[in-house]
Amino acid sequence: MTNLSYILLQQGAAPGGGLGNFGFIGMMIVIFAIMYFMMIRPQQKRQKEIQKMRENMKVGDKVVTAGGIHGKIKEINDTNFLVEIAENVRIRVDKASVFASSSDVPAGN
């Protein structure tokens, strides 16, 4: 991909290359559009799904934190969860650090 874009840029920069200034601008727009649809848009969609999942969590749901800790929600506050990771062992984690419910994560070996 980079070799092709380099060749096209060289043709546009050369006098009488055919692409000219408008060709260069058009190519930059195409590159940005490809980046948007291949990288930015899917990431935004995934973030919306994660946010929706966090809003729908309730007490008793099993979750996995960003650090890989599995537990069960015991209490929900505005910005954090109280998660029980073992009997009578509870930790308070930020809502942003909970990225999946245990049912969404495949079982280990």
C-alpha cells in the first residue's frame, strides 16, 4: 500500500504527471475515507456496545475487569462497582475498567 501511494504521489508531483494538485487532494480524501471505515468507525461502534453493556449491568452479574479479575457485582454506584472476587472479599472498581460480563468471555483451558 505504501509503495503504491508513493508512486502515485511521485506522479502527481512531477510536471505533467497527470494527477496535479486536485489529484493529490482527492487521493488524500480517499486515504482518509479508507482509514475511517477500516479503523475509526469499528472502534466507535465497539465503544458504544461496551457502554451499553455497562449501563445494563445489574447486581448479581458476573464480570471481568480490565486487569483480568473475575467477580460478581454486589453494588452499583454512579462511577464504580463493588465486585466480590471471593467469599467476603470485595473490591471497588471503576465502571470503565469492567469490559465484559463473564458469559461473554470464553472459558480457559
